[in-house]
Amino acid sequence: MVWHDGFLAYDLGEEHPLSPVRLALTMDLAGRLGILGRPGVSLRRPEPAGDDLLAQVHDRHYLAAVRRAPDEPFRVGHGLGTPDNPVFAGMHEASALVTGGSVLAAECVWTGLAGHAVNIAGGLHHAMPSAASGFCVYNDPAVAISWLLARGAVRVAYVDLDVHHGDGVQTVFYGDPRVLTMSLHQSPMSLFPGTGFPDEVGSGDGYGMSVNVALPPGTGDADWLRAFHAVVPGVLRAFRPEVLVTQCGCDTHREDPLAELALTVDGQRASYLALHDLAHELCGGRWLALGGGGYGLARCVPRAWTHLLAVATGSPLDPATPIPPGWVDQVRRYGLADRAPESMSDGGDVGWSAWQPFSPAEASGTDQAILATRLAAYPLYGLDPYDPRD
């Protein structure tokens, strides 16, 4: 577990939906439930990423602009100083620290210091090489993957569960055959950033290395899990990654204020269990898990990522686990008491049926999305898009 209190300084403003409160409440909940003190779990303190490390992904003139931004908030450009990406004091330092955390987590996994590593402050997947975007200043997943490549990794798989398409990471590695980027997200026809269609499959030497599942609004646990299992395991098994990097944004939650998927924390927990199993099946357990989006500050993010930490540390929490009263008191101190949940479950039904070929008259929106992705990506891996066994 990578953590630094300085992560809370990544603060885009009191009215901004990406509040650092969600990180503080997650750490508090995980601590009260005993996860951070489990045997074999260590909390490691990162250093900020330096310019040479950031420049593996970001243009140096952009790094200079981020440093200048607090003094020139309305002149700096590069996507900064907008409602999505307002300028704040210490922006470079806070962003570099988050990125350093993800790189430290990657180092722990790659060198064998840890089988799994988690940075819940990471997952800022929209940042582009020369621009901020979608609440993200530096693209820590891309920098961490670049670090792995520089250390000799030749097959890194990145799976993005955020409700928004992982466009920044896809952009950085769109032509790189060493990096598979997979994203399950709400359809770009109805949600930012407007990318992530099934026909975005990579270019040049990286043709086939991008896989996108664009799901209709309203997709709930059972349909989302069917889509995940109909696409992700088959492609990962064909790709044979050495390391699994996941962006575990939990803004897929049914109560999230910025999007329209309908998962519960139970469905999100099921996705973490599936990723854990795939990491062990395919990567010798090497799993780097990052945070991401999630704007339900009390009811969603702390529970979802506490489940993530429980899975990563080797003992998933029973969904019926009650919420500690002391944590509810913390929620009350943040003015969110009316939203505090009672247990680690939403009562979601995570049973799902395996995807099957269908006739057009029978197709649900989710099944159409699955087939569109399989038709675009599966043949590039020698897989049959119509064979549910692949």
C-alpha cells in the first residue's frame, strides 16, 4: 500500500467533485476494519516523480506550464485553469507526488518486493502528454507503465474499469505493441471524453493493442460483469502479460453524480476479485492497482476501495461487514452524515450469465456492445468473436 498524507494536497477546490475527502475516508475505513494492519501489508511512502520520469510521458514544456500555473492561472493554457482542471497552489508538487506513488507501486511489483501494490490516489488516466484533462494533471498510470517498460517489461496489460474511457493512457501507448490497453466504460455517445469506441484498436505496430467496451447507460452489475468476462479474460490470455495494471475508478456506482452506469459496491468488489484471479493466472500475481474516478464521497468510494484493499491484501471482506460507528463519526465531521452507509454491501446481486451469440431481435444493448468489441478485437488475437469459449 502506497500512501502519503501529501496525496490530500491534490485538491482542485471545495466545490470540485474530485475531493480528497474520499481518500481520507477510505484510509480511515480500511484502518478501522483492520486491513492496513494485516500481516504482510506494508505502507510505503513515495517521493515526488522528477522531471526525467514525468518526461517519459509528458512534454517538458507542459511540465514547465504546470509549475507556472499557480502564478498565471488564466494565461497558462494546456487545459489548465478550466472548470474541470482549475489551478491550485502546489499543483505540480501534488501531482508529481501522486505519480511518484504509482511508480513506487510499480517498482514494488516488478522487483518482487510485493506481489500486489495499490495506490488509491493514482489512476489519473485522462491527462495527455501536453495537456491536463478530466481532473487529471499528470498521467500516473502511463508514467508507471513507462517505468516498467524502461526496466525491461515487454508485455504490460492495462485494464481500466472507470466509467469514463481511459483516453490518456490509450493515447500514450496507441502504437506500442508492448502495452495492451483495455477499457470498459459508459458509451462515449453519452459521456466524457467522447472516445473509446470499439473500432479504436491501435495503430502501426500497436494495431490490436487497444480494446474498448462501450456500455449503455443504466448497465448494472450482472450486465457489466457479463461484459467484463466476455472480453477481458480472453484477450488477456491471448496477450500473456507479465504485469497487470488496473485503474479501479468506482464512478460506475449507481449513485455516482457524474455518470449513468448502475453498479453496486458488490459488483465492484466482484470485479476486483476477477482481476486478482487473472493476475495470479497470467502474471505470477504481479498486480498494480490504482484508484481513479469516484464521486460518491461517503457511500461509494471508501467502501469500494476498502474492498479493493481487502482483495489485494489477501482476504476479501464479507459484504455484510457492518460499518464501524467511529467511521460514521468521521463522515459526520465532513458534513456527509446523512449519506453514511450501514454495511460494506449495497445488497447487489452479482450473479451474471455468460455471454452467448444472439439474433438481432434478442440483443440487449449490453450484448450489442460486447459483440461490437469482440468483432473489432478478437480476430486480431486469433480468437473467434462468436465463440463464447474464447
